[in-house]
Amino acid sequence: MSQPVAKVSLTGIKPTGEPHLGNLIGAIRPALQLAEQYDSVYFIADYHALTTVRDPELLRHYSRSVAATWVAAGLDPRRTTFYVQSDVPEIFELNWVMSCVTGKGLMNRAHAYKAARDRNVEAGEEPDAGVNMGLYNYPVLMAVDILIMESDVVPVGRDQVQHVEYAADIAGSFNHLYGKSYSFKIPKAVVPEVGTGQTLPGLDGRKMSKSYDNTIPLFLPENKLKKLVRRIPTDSTPVEDPKDPDGSPVFQILEQFAPPSAADVVADTRKRLEQGGMGWGELKNVLFEVLNTELTPLRERYDALMEPGSELDTMLAEGAEQARERAGRVLTSVRKAVGISK
């Protein structure tokens, strides 16, 4: 009796900045858990980053940095297909095909494009000022990333669900026209349940985000990590007074980041804060120790992978070969379906 074919899960990572603690908690760990349930595919979306990153050296650094981060965090290239988007040229041929079956009206309603236009109108500018065609066509390329790997599910945050819905719509348009010859799978979004894809507070108490410049980078040297933790603002409640742990960004980071092995530390810290007698400075010391204990082995692995000629190059080359094999099968079928080849 044949084994059932595992469904495909796809995750794309846009290399537009240094990975931070919020990425690890909110995106990386939840996505890696899917590798245990699906035929998993992960890729570095370097062409997507061209809409905003204009420095070529920086783009190369970010692409390698993000790839090294995911491997350091636990991605196993032996169990998953892991590649850089630009190493799979089949994606960009299919991008043109799918652009030809996608309505402009659909693109007009894309969240990122509408947000850019709204900002321009509020500022008294022309609606499309500063909007490039990469931003406008972004949802088509993202749809192709999803469809060319025959993805069944795409794990995303709630604010990214529209991208998967667009991929389904674009696949539906193609299937309507050419479905007798070839049909794409219709992908579905997987949104983490509350409590699994955590939103980590940043240094200022808001959501940790590069946009707010309030992040804790994952791979800071130990001394810099300590200084950054000490900078997290707190109120002037005296040491001896009771405190609300849930109102403290320092404690929230501790609670969400601490591994199961540190559960007793978290519980004891909560109790001492609520009873009084523990100051914010001591709480920051506890947070630093937990962060540093967990991040040190990741930092060491990351630093080794970032070295020129490290095993990361082999991982990505082998992943690109696997991805091109997958993509090539789909593109061959699409070419025949649309009449480009026999």
C-alpha cells in the first residue's frame, strides 16, 4: 500500500534587515515547526527585496544573513528544500505567464499598493508618487513563488493573508483558461493560533519591528546585548513595591522567549515582582542571562555560517538544485498548456 504524499508548506523570507528577536519568536520558530508536518520549502526572497533595498552589497549581506539565521535557528536542509529565489530562474519565466492572466483591478486592491497611495494623498502628493512597478506587481511574483512549488499551505501572519488569497485567485484565473491541460493547486493560508505566533514587544514597548527601530538583534556580542537590555525603559516604581509583570516589556520578553527549561525562573520572577522586593534592574539582569544562554550557541553557529566558503554555500546550492527540479516540472506543464511548447 503506497504512502500518502505529504502536503507542501512554503515559507518565504524577505532579506531587508538584520534578524531580530521578534523574527525568531513570531516567525522562525512557528514556521520551522511545520517542517515536522509537511514537505517544507523555505526560500530567501531576494528579488522581492529589490523594491526597497538599493545597495547591492547590503542586499547580498542581508540575503546571506537571513539564510544563516534560519539554519542557526534549526532549519535542517536535509529535511527541507532551502534556496535563494534568484537561483531559480524558472520563477521569473512563470511570473510573466501569470502576469498575463492577472487582472489589473486585482492589483489595484493590493494592501501595499493602496497603503502607498493613501500615504501620498495624505501628504498632498500625486497618488502614485514613488510607486515602482516592483511594488505594484509584487503580489504576482509572490503568487508565483507559492504556485511553482505546488504549495498546499503558506504560513503567514494575519496581515499577509491577502497575498495567499491573491495566489489562489491568480491560480484560479489560469486554471479557468488552461485547466484542461494543467491546473495549479489552490493554496491556503495558515495563520498561527493566538499564542503560537507571538508578537514580542520591542525596546519601547511597541511591537518589535525594524520599522520602529526598537529591535533586539539576534546575534549581538554579549556585551552589546547586555547594554541593549539595560536600555529598555521602565517606570520609577521602588524596588520594594509590587509590580505588574504583564505591564512590563522586560517581563513580556522574558516570558515569551524563555525555553521550557527556564519555566521556574519565569514563575519565580513573576511571583517576586507581584509581591515586591524585586527591582527593574534585577529583572533586566534575569532577562539578559536567559537571552544570552539561549542565543550564545545560535550566535556561534551563525558566525560560522557567515564565513565565506562555509557549508551554507553548499546547502543553498543543493537547495537550488532541488527547487529547480520542482519548478522545472511545473514550468514544462505550463509551457505546454499555454502553447509555448508542444
